[in-house]
Amino acid sequence: MDKVLEWLIVALGVAAVVFFAAVIGGTFVWLVWPVVNHAFPKLVADGVLASSLSWWDSVCLTWLFGLLIKSTQTNKNGK
């Protein structure tokens, strides 16, 4: 029972770290998004980039791209 509880605490700690990293990164993306719109007005006009982004959408995008980047990394042995 102690091992299960220990594993659960570690899993909750990892989940909390991932959540807070996504919140911090998503908040940064949300704050910078108007600059992106001004830097790429043609992409916004063509519908490639969203003209506005909610805070929750930016957090979800940060989490999604974090998963995608993590899944493409390999270790030093190339496995």
C-alpha cells in the first residue's frame, strides 16, 4: 500500500509541474499573440493564423506542442 501511495504522490507531483509549465507557457503565448498578428498580417487575413486567441486555447496549444516536441526527441543512442 505504501508503494501505491508513493507512486500516486509522485504522479500527482509530475502532473502539477506539467500543468504549471503549460499555464506559464500558455500565458506567455497569450500575451505575445497580438505581436504575432502584427508581424504576420497576411497569414491572419488568409486564415492561417487566428486573429485572437483565448487564454485557455493558448494553454492547450502550449501543452499540445510540448507533447509533440517531447515525442520527437530521441535519446543519445538514437532509440
